[in-house]
Amino acid sequence: MKPVLLDLENVWKIYQMGEVEVPALKGVSVQIKKGDFVAIIGSSGSGKSTLLNLVGCLDIPTKGKIVLKNNDISKLSESDLASLRGKTIGFIFQQYNLLPNMTAFQNVLLPLELQEMSDHDARKQAEKVLKLVGLDTHMRHLPSQLSGGQQQRVSIARCLAANPEIILADEPTGALDSITGKEVMELLEKLWKEEGKTIIMVTHDLHLASYAYDKIELKDGKVVENNK
Amino acid sequence: MKFRKCFKHALNMVLHSKLRSWLTIIGIIIGVAAVIAIVSIGEGMQQSIEQQMGSLGGDILTISAGYSRGGSMFGRGRMRGGSTQATGKEVIMGRADLQALKGLADIALIDINIRGQVDISYQGKSGSLSLTGVDQKVWADITTEEIKEGRMLGSADQNVVIIGGTLADSFFSKPVGINKMLTIQNKAFRVVGILDGNSRNIYMPLQMAYQILENKQNGIYDSIIVKVKDEERLDNTIAKIESKLMLVRHVTEKKKDFTISSSKKIMETRSEMMGSINAFLLAIAAVSLIVGAVGIANTMFTSVLEKTKEIGIMKAIGARNKDILTIFLMNSIIIGLVGGLLGVLLGTILSESMAALIGDVRFMRGGTIVTLNSVLMALSVSVTVGILAGFIPARKASKLKPVDALRHD
């Protein structure tokens, strides 16, 4: 039995739009175990972005409980949650979200600095992960000097830097052409297989979802398919 | 995140928005430079006043006829004997007053002055200058003037004068030396002494002055100068002289028709006045510093707005509120500090050049003085300004919800 990393129990997220309450998630229960490769799929408006935010601990639920590595995230302070998030979850965004004024190397270094790792170790680690994604030759480049695929690989390196157990990818190939998209997916697959990372991927692309081992399909804020 | 790293990221932020940072820094520079310049001018004035005070002779009082009731700010007690009161009756200083003063035990020496404008010529060149007749027996002991060349007036002197340094050196086409003859109102006088300092004064024995100055009557004085015995008891002595003279002159406090002025007191008043002028100017300079602070706050708010997405990213990858707060606060402190440093530099240059521009003006002889204190004060104020102005924007940045910040474009 694999240990449970992330447990969502009957989670509701309700947005207040002026006078109207809009429920984005209506009682979602999902368990992510160590070593899972899960795709969260659904059309736009199905609540998958909301679910991603909650799974990534960027937001807390209106109702229900989210437990990340035995911590109820609603009960953590903002700072503790940020620290836990930084150590446990690595994000890969559709738009890469690299900091534009920092080089690839500095971007990868940032999460390690946030965790107050010593300079020497941090540099070593950053170099290691950049090498892993095959960008050790472009470390001094600014994001604007890199192609989309390279930027996404920097963002993968950044997400790997702090050695998180969970990688959360939000449409990781959404902004890439099919060939570089494929490369990125293969890289993710490799991380899952060889590094034993737990991967949660949000996508509307069913082909992309086929890389994943498990699928969770959302519709109107509810899980309609869970083949875990 | 470690403090050092926060500083690095803050510096990075400043460097990556150079134009905006510089514009903000300029605001602080102006404020700090203005404060530094004004404080240094103030210090210079204060020092020059103190120097003058030191050379003034705090134990000397000048008593003259006439009384200005408002009390002019720069009152030097120059009312002439013979000035008239509202009643139309002429008020004078005369023998009775002198006798009364002689009876006071607190007074060490008494000198009598009369003053007037005279025509003076030397080797064909002539001009009109102010002449002072003094009691030659005591003048040497009571005056604050010092002899550069020659000697003071002696009790046997008659047709001799002592002249100021400028008068001797440059008033006429040729310098006037010791034992040269000057023609004053068509009478010849021998120069026996030349004074130190830049004055055009002419001093001569009182009896000769009465002969020269036609409108002066023997026994009527322009002013009586006294030297008090104990400078510590100056106020007390002034009060005694005042009551004695009121008695002799048959006037009440309300109708007082004479003025006792003390150079020390005048200097003190002047010093106080300079202090308040400085405080006023400083307040104006402080306003520009406040404007600079508002500039920082403005820049920081813009910066937070612009960097919302980056803040979201940093939070997603593990930045705590404290980290974001520190980075933004450091950013505004850097702006404040750089502005402060450059402001001190500019202020120093400004005050130096101002001293050169104004040149040899009374009260400014001390030049301008930039003290370490004012520099430290300016720097700490600019850092404080950075903290105050940066705090609210930084707090706003740190409180952003990661999910909202990430969605921001």
C-alpha cells in the first residue's frame, strides 16, 4: 500500500461574485498516493483550475478538508503553508512563470534561497537539476533569451530544485509546439519513472492525459470519472 | 529567506527598474540636499555669530538718547542724541546723565561719544565719512577695536586721529601711513594709529570733535559707553543704570527716553532670530523631503502592482509573507539610502558653493559648516522615510493571495 500524500475530503470551493455564490467545486474527494501519475481533465469551467489551486495549496477550500502530508492546510498559518508548499510541491505552469529579470540559474536557485539552503549546496543543486533538464549550457541566459521549450525546461528544473515529492503541472505543453511538448512530457515521464516523483497534471488535452496512469475527470465541479 | 538574499533580490529590483528608481531617488536627493544645505548655512551663521560675540566685549553697554518702543530686531542703539520724541521736545544725553552714571559703583569706566559726518581729504582725494569723538582718557581701555599700527589715543593728544584699516589701505588712491596728515573739515590731523579690521572709522579726541562737528554742542553727547565691573551681573547693572537715569531724567518706565544696549544682548537676540529663521527654512526643506517620501510610496505601490504576478510565483515556490515584505521594504530603504547619500553629497556641494556665492556678508563669515551630525541625521531620516513610505506597499505585496497574484497579468 502506497502512502497517501494528499487527501481531499468532500472539498467545496465557493466563489462570491457580488451577491451571487458560485460553487466551483461541489464536494470533491480525491486521494493522491506517492508515485501516482494523475491527470486531472475536464473542459473549461469544469473546476479543474480551482482544483489545481487547492491541490497545490495555493488556496484553501470553503468547505471540506485537504490534508497534505498529515497537515490540514486550513489549520496552517500562511507562512507555514508557504514553507510546506515550497518543500513538498513543485509547480510547472503553462506560461512557465519564470522571473524575467533573473537568469535561468537564478530562477532555479530561488526556491533554494527561499528555503535558506547554504549557498554552496544551492549552487550545486541548481546546476544538477539544470543538467538533468539538459540546460546546463544556458544557465546564464535570461528567460527572454530562451525558446519556449527551453523556458519550460528551466521551470521544470526550478520545480525540481527543492526536490519536492509532488510535481504539479498546469497544462505543461499548452504553450509549446507538439515536438517540444512531447519532449517536455517525456521529461516528466522520466521524472516519474526514474526519480519516483508523484505527478499531478491538469490538462484539457486528452492525448496529453494518456501519458498519465490515472485520470480524474471533472465536470461542473464534480468528479465524474476516477479510474484510480 | 535569509536577509542577505532578500537584500540581493531587492537590489536586483532597484537595478531592473533604473529609470523609475532614479526618478524616485532624485526626489529624496532634493529633499536631503535642501536640509543639509540649510542646516550647514545655519551652523555657519551660528558660528560666525559666536565668533563676533567673543570679540565684542560683553561688559560694554551703550547708552543713548531716544527710545524705540517697538524695539527693532536689529536694534543697535544708534539713536542719535537730539532725536526727538513724539512730544516734539528734543531729548539729549548730557552732563547730568554722566554725573549720575559716575555715581554708580557697578560701572568701571565711562566713555563719551559724539558722531558726525565729515569731509576728509588726503593728497588731493576727498570723501565724506563718519567721525567719532571719544574720551581719549578711557577710550583705549573701553574699545573693542585693536591697533594694528601706531598707538591708541593718549590723554595729551589734540590734533590726531586713529583710522580704520580700510580707510588707511584703500579709501584714498594712496595708502595712509602713520604720521601722515589728513585734512578733516579743513583742519589738519596727524594719523597716530591704524586699526585692525575692515573699517572706515575715524576716532579723535572729544574736544577736537566738538570743534570739527559744527552742529554738536559741548556737553551734549550722542552716546555714553560704559564698561561694567562684573559681566556676570550685566542684567542687574543694566537695571540699576536704567532706574538711575529715569530718576535723573524725570521719566517713567512708560515715557523712557533713552536706550541702553548691550552688544552681547543684541548678539543673543540675533542668534535667537537666526535660529528661528533657520527652523523656518528647515521646515520648508522638510516639506520637500516629505514630497520625496510620497514619491517613494508611489513608486513602491506601482512596483507592487507591476510585480503582482512575480509575487504570486515566488509565493507558489515557497516565499513566505515575511520574505516578500522584507524584499519590498529593502527596495524602498535602498532608494531612501541612495537618495540620502547623494543628497548629502549634493547638499555639501551646494552649501560650499553658496558660501562662495554669498561671499563676505555679515553673519556668513563663518562660511557653511556640514557637520557629521547633520549628515548622520540626514541619512537616518532618509532611511526612515524609506521604511515609512515602503511599509504599506510592502505589506500589501506580502498579503497578496498566491492564487490571485498568479492570475494577475
